[in-house]
Amino acid sequence: MKVELQQVGKRFRRDWILRGVDLLIEPGSRMAITGPNGSGKSTLLKMICGHLTPSKGQVAYSIADKKLELDQVYAHLAYAAPYIELIEEFSLQEAIDFHRKFKPFQHNLSTNDIIALLGFERSRTNEVRNFSSGMKQRLKLVLAICSSAPLLLLDEPTTNLDAQGSEWYAELIAEFGASRSIIVASNVETDYSFCDSAVNILAYK
């Protein structure tokens, strides 16, 4: 999926968080968005995915040169971030089955396949509310990265992960990230080491 931001800006009350953002995200590209905490990286991701409306400028989407309307974009992207809430009353199996209703998985991965990728076989029937923060982050990542969607957005993907979890994330990207546009917002270099370009958010302050 191709995404083009033209002179995009976001203002909260009288304060401009970002302004003058011009970005072209080509199909299959891999881009890192870097900058200090609180500088607007998450805000930019939310505008790219359509969750936030720009105060100025526009975001355009297309697939194979065919324009996508905003209400069509959701079906073509996957998003993982520490602030995205899971339905904590679901068991692990229920959470995966629920996600599949809205986003199919790559390679027709089954629920059992996803649980195996997580390494959570013993937690199949456990409610998500009882998971550690690291387990929840792994679940958010596997649901997004394994989804069959041409655009993948990741905000601080290794938050709450230990060294082993960070290695697991890198392996997941290597296996399921091919031929997709991937945008990673982070200050941790290992989060976006596979990206081929980087944008410093401070350029748009």
C-alpha cells in the first residue's frame, strides 16, 4: 500500500505537535520514525493509520494506483503499540480467534500456529488479564505482524520485552515482514535495524 502525507500538521488546542510533514511511503518500504519521547512519533503513526485526523494537510492512500477511501484503510493495515488495549476478559485462544474475524493471518496460520509462535501453549485458556506486561506485548506484536495486511505500523515494539523477547521480535519480523510497508516509531535502534530509511520527527516541529 502507498501512503502519501502532504503538508500534514496536528495541533492540540493552540499547540502544534507536528507541522509540514511531507512523506511518501512506497509499497514494500521500511521506515523508522525517531525522536525524543513526547515529540510526536505516536501522533504521526495515528495520523498515518487514520485514527487521528490532521489539523492541516492530507493523507492519501492507494493500492496499485487505485485510491482508497479512509473507511477502507483499516482493512489493509495492522498496528501494534503498548497503549493499544487487549480485551482482557478473553482467554488467549479467544483473543486470537476474535482477531481473525477482522484480520486474516498470513499463510492461513491457525490459532494453534499463533500460540506456538508465542510459545504460550500452557496459557491457551488463561485470561489475558492474568498475563504479564511482556506477554501482552508479545500478543499484540504477533497479532499485528502475522496479520495479512500490506501496511504494518509498530510503535515502540520492544516495550516490556526482555532480551529474549527482543530477539523473538526480530525473528518474527524476518519471517513475516517480507513484501510489506513497515513503519516503526522508536528510539531503540534494534527495533528498526531492518529499516532502509529513517525520519527524525524533530524536522517537523
